[in-house]
Amino acid sequence: MEELTTLQQALKLAPILGPWLGIAVLVAMLLKSFHPILQLRREGADNEAGRLIARVSGLEEICEKLHRQATEDRQRFEDKLESQRILYEGKLEVERARHDASEALNRHKIRNLEQCLTAFFWLAEKLPATEMPRIVSDIRKMRTDQQVAEDAEKALMMGTSMHGAGGAPEPVPTPAP
């Protein structure tokens, strides 16, 4: 009955101590099994003791195999986790570069819009109302030129972010004149 309560107490600690507890319990059980073996030897039951020793040796081999397998499994799991971490860090770095490029493009676009609006107000205040159609036309042309430049910048940034985090795009060869 005492063995059962010890085993029950050990099993309660199993989630905390993990696989080492199982090994410790097996070692404890092996050590407890040596007591009857010694007693049998004293009584002259060498044959029974030999069979028990053989059983214990078999159990030791099984324990060693299980321990090796658990160690190999843990190593494979850690290797897999490490490769996933490296993969996700790379993806995160690319995503950060894309986000930074997008933010820079948005800041530039806001500055361009602010410049057009400021120019419009300034011209509207300085020139007579009869010049308003020309002012609007000039501001629209200015905005169109800015949009072309923004699109070129966006294409350049998207090309850069697709070639890696922060790296420059491959140069395009130009024909010699």
C-alpha cells in the first residue's frame, strides 16, 4: 500500500517534472526491486534472483531507449522551432520594409498636396478673380506632375521592397549610345 501512495504522489507531480519524473520513478522502483533480490539471495534463491536481475536489466535498456528517443524528439522539435523563427523573422523584416516604404510615400504625398493647396491659396489671394481658371489649371498641372512623380516613386519603392528588406533593386542595364 505504501508503494501505491508513493506512486500516486509521484504521478501528481508528473505535469510539473515532465519526463524526468518517469525516469526517477523507474529508478526508484528499480532500487526498491533490489531489496527482494537481496533477500532472495540470502535465502539461497539464486535462480529467482538471476531472473529478476535479467528483468531489471531489460527495464534499464528500455529506459535508456526511451530517454534517447525523448532527447532526439526534443532536438528535432527545437530545430523545427528555430527554422520557423528564422523564417518568420525574415518575413517580418520584409513586411517592415514595405510598411516603411508605404509610410514614406504617404508622407511625400501629403507634402505634395499641402504644397498644391498652399500655392492655390497664395495665387488666389495675389491674383484677381478673373485669373481663377488659369490658377486652377496651373494647380491641376502641378498636381498631375506630382502624381506622376509619386507613381514613379511608388514603383521604385515597391521594387525595392520586393528585393528584400531595405535592399536596392537590381540595376536595369542601359544600352550604350
